[in-house]
Amino acid sequence: MKASETMCPERLVMEHVTSRWGTLALISLLDRSYRFSELRREIGGVSEKMLAQTLQTLERDGLVHRDAKPVIPPRVDYSLTDLGREAAEQVRGLAQWTERRMAAVVRAREAYDAAKA
């Protein structure tokens, strides 16, 4: 563990919430609960292993609830906790801002690249 992680645990939680798959999982779970395979399809492009790791990390942080039902075949549903819903709303706001402001970002990149050329 890095010294920054032991001295500032908030950074580690922020990494979990703002990671590529963490962000997409949280935003998806705002709509409803999902079974693992449904969530994987909803997010798209994530491997089973990475999604499982992401969900486990978010569950450990208290953001995601894993509900394993004792049925055959096994059924596991994932949903947000109250804390997770709060975090997901914040992340969704950032995602919406990114969508709204993407044209400005593209212009800034083009201007930067032109100045460097």
C-alpha cells in the first residue's frame, strides 16, 4: 500500500468510485437492481473478472448491496445502498457535465495540438 493511501483513505474510495467500471456500474445501478449478467450487458465491454472485482470493491466500501437468493439456479442481484445512491448521483452529474461539455473539450484539444505543431 502506498503511503498516500494509508494517510488519505479518501483517495482510495475516490479511485473506486471514479474508476472506469466503478463509474459505469454505479450509474447503471441508479436505474434499478441488476443480475450480474444483465449489468455486464448494460455496461458493455467489461470482462466478467473485472466486473466481479469492481462489484466486490464497491460492496466492501458499502456502496453496493449483493443479494444472493438460495434458489436453483443461483440468483444474485446487485443494487445500490443509500451511500451508493449518493455517490452514484455525484458521479452521474460528472458524466452529464462531460457529455454537455465534450465539444468544448474537443476544441481545446484541437487548439492545444495546433499550437504544439
